[in-house]
Amino acid sequence: MISKAMTSLRIWAEMVKLSHSVFALPFALLAAFLAGRNIEGRGIPHLGQLGLVVVCMITARSVAMTFNRIVDAGIDARNPRTASRPLPAGQLSLTMGWIMLGISTFFFILGCLGFALVYGNYWPIVLSTPMLALLCGYSFTKRFTQWSHFYLGLSIALSPGAAWLAVHPASIGPTVGLLTIAVACWIAGFDIIYACQDIDIDRCEKLHSLPSRLGPSAALFIARIAHIIVVLALIGVGVTAQLGTLYFVGLVGAAIVLAIENAIVYPGNYSRVNLAFFTLNGVVSLMFAIAAIGDILLSRGPVP
């Protein structure tokens, strides 16, 4: 029984791509460190706050991904690219999928409750249910709007603001808004690139995506515009938060990787989508966050 449970857990972890939490988690940690600059007498967030941010980020993403896999199991089964996923392939039962969804939800709520019990901050637990509803709502948007990529981007982009709210709600200002715009456009841009693989199946299933509705050329152009906005918004983050040289060096590096990501995928050739989607996006988020957090640690002070 234990062996079977562990096998199901391993299959589920692969299904929801737990390792890909690295995409948005660094931005949430960056927001936590920016907020922590305003904690009197410390200038950095408490270790417990960082731990709770990590727990909430990973479990919230797990809820959203598990729900998406459950809702899309039938579509995935008819798509040659996704037919081997655990649910359509029968490696993981639908019942087990719902169980894992419930467990992820429980630990997300518990993480949010931790901020109230330990730090007296009730915002995370108050907003926990609306946040999960927003994240899970993405699974239905592609059934009626071609702008579902930006819904996905915005829902994930709320994580930096949520982390800031959890660490120091009184200091929320323009920097949070700019960071939200940056993450929203970053996620939306690479989701558009990823969707280019499924143009034919999306049209067959009457699903809405920018590549299937506008064609790959127009869709990839929108992705590139979105990623230009990312760079501009992150410049704004650096200016409004009065960050230093290390931050902007990291930003230049991230901008170069984003340019490469957009250059290696073009209409008719999607063989490098996985490289752009998984590898380069992980590099962008980690590279940028390390530089930005390093800059914050080197020059502590409250965010204006």
C-alpha cells in the first residue's frame, strides 16, 4: 500500500511538473525581499516568512496544475503530444488526481494560515480561496477566449503581490504593480510560444489560443511585444525601488535570454519550444532573482 502511494505521488509530481515551480517562485521571493526591506530593525524578511511563501507558491501551483490536468484529461487523450500524460494514459487514476488536489489545497490553506498564527497577518488566509478560484479558472478560459494566455499570466503574476502582502502589507506601492505587469507579460509570452505546438489540435477541439486563432506569425509577434513590456516593467521596478547596479546587470542578462527565447522559435519550426519554455525560462527567473536579491542584501533600506 505504501509503495503504491509513493508511486502515485511520484507520478503526480511529474504530472504537475513540481520542478517547474522555479518559473514564478523567484519573482515571489524577490517581492518578499523587497517587502522585507521595510521590516523595522531587520531590513530582510523573517526566515519563517520565506518558508511560508515557498510552501504557498508550490502548493498553489500544484492545485492549479492538478485541476487543469483533471479538467483537460479528455482533450489531452486526443492530443498525440499529451496523450502520454498520467491521467489520459491511465498511470494515475482520476480519483487519485482529486485526492492530490485536496491535499495540495489543504497545505496551501495551512501555509496561508501560518502567516496569521505566527505573524498576525490575516491577509493571506482571507484571500486564499479567491486566489485558488482565480488560478483554477484558467482551465476554462481557453474554451471561450483567445486571450487565455494573459489570464494565465495575470493569475500567476499575482504571486509577487501576494508575497509582498504576506511579508509587509503596509509598504505595497507602485513597485508591486510593475512587478505584476512584468510577470504577467513574461508568463503570457512564453505560454503563447508553447501553444504554437497545438495549433491543429486546438482548432480541432474548438479551443481558443492566439496561435490557433490569429496564426503563428501574429501570435509570436504578440509574444515578443509582451516580452519587451517585461523588460520595460522591470526597469521600472529597479527605478521605483531604487535598486543598484547588480539588479540592472541581472536585468540585462535576463533581457538577452528572453531575446534568445523568442529568436529560436519561429512559424513552422517548433522543435525548440521545449528549450525556450522550460530551460530558458528557468534560467531567466533564477538569473534575474539571484541578481536582484543580491542587490537588495548589499544595500538594505526601505522601499520608497
